[in-house]
Amino acid sequence: MASRNGASRLIWGTLQAMLLFITAVKMLAETALMLLLGRGLLALLAGPARAANPVYRLLQWLTDPLLRGTRAVMPGFLLERHLGLAAGAALLLIWLLSTALKVSYCLRIGVALCQ
């Protein structure tokens, strides 16, 4: 009986860890999408003076690693001005997949356990 209880705890711990991982990936994708969206909107509103805007520089500092990663994995014919759109599309795909995975996972283990 004790080994069954131990196995049950191990399974429960694994389920919690998997749910935590899926939720973390989803949250990171959401945060990165919001940062990219903020940078794009501020670039449109500030125009050429955006280089002097401290908020834009902060958003640029936070999103430049995303754009560098996108540049590294995308084909060479992708224009520089489209990097933000490509990064946003990739992040949106990651967010959609992680959301679908979380919903599927929660339905499999029980919605009450996902609260």
C-alpha cells in the first residue's frame, strides 16, 4: 500500500511539473508578444524621434534578443523591416500551441486540478 501511495505522489508531482512548464512557456510567449506590440506601437506613435524616447529604448533592449533569434533562424531573403512581424508570428504560434496543449492537458487530468 505504501508503494502505491508513493507512486501516486510521484505521478502527481510529475503532473504538476508538466502543467507548470506549459504555463511558463505560455506566459513567456504572452509577455514577449506584448513587448513586441508595445515597441511597434510606440515606434508608430513616436516616429523618427523614438531613438530619444527612454521607454522605446527599454522596449528595444528587451526585444532585441527576440529579433536576433528570429534573424538567425529565418531565411536570408527576409527583409530587416519584417523581422518584428516574423518574430510576432512565431511567438503567436508558440502561444497558440502552448494554449492548446494546456487545454488538452487540463481536460486529460481534470479541470479541477488545473485551477
